[in-house]
Amino acid sequence: MSDEFRGVKGAWQGGPCPKCGDDMPANVVHCMNCRALLNSELSEESVEIPAFVPLPEIQEMKTAKARGHFVRCGGCQEELRINAKYVCATVQCRHCGHGFEYDKEVERVAMYATCPHCSTEIRASAQFIGQNVACRFCQGPLKLHS
């Protein structure tokens, strides 16, 4: 035990609780079993109870599944927003009319999804797909899935 607690009024030296007999460690005020005061020199009024400080809420990691992707047209290199329901379908560029299959071979620039925390639509660069990130609007933790 450190010297700063030796002989200090209210510092429990450790040992059996005077009320229930359970062995209590040094420097506690109340018995962990029966809640009795361990030092006879103390009264309930003399024990200062610290103010309650709530901990910040910890948000749960949630998955944001891609509702679609931003892809590059193979004809004109314009960026197109294509819904995920068209995966493995032939799509046509609205800028140049070039037709191509929306599959894994297409250059994906980014994905778009709905944040499961705040329901805001988010756009995430393709480099972050499969990684843990935070929503830029609510800072909710997300795992991005393509």
C-alpha cells in the first residue's frame, strides 16, 4: 500500500467486512457484498459520491451495401451512374450510345449506398470498397460492400 493512504481517515486497510465477513481489498469505502461502510470513523454523510458522467454512445459498425456504381463508359470515358439491378445486363451510355455489359470488367469509379445510420445517400470511391469507413454526414461507422 502506498504511504499516501497509511493513516488517512477513511482509508480501509483491507480484510474482512465487519458486517458480512467477506474479505475486502484495501482502499475501498463500501463492502462490495453488503454495501456496509468499512471504516467505523466514516458516516454516510462524510462519503463524497462523485457526479455521474455518462459515457459517449458507441455506435455499432453497420454494413452499407452498394445500391449501384459510378462506372466509366468504354466509348467516351464519361462517368455513368448505374443501379445494381442492372449487373450482368447490357447497358447503353446516355452520352455516346456505346453499349457494354455492366459486369466485373467495367471500370468502377465509385459506389453509392444509403447510410444505415442516418439514411443519407453516400458516394464512396472504389478504393474504399471492403474497408471500414465513417459516414461523412453522421460519422457512423460503416463497412462498404460492393
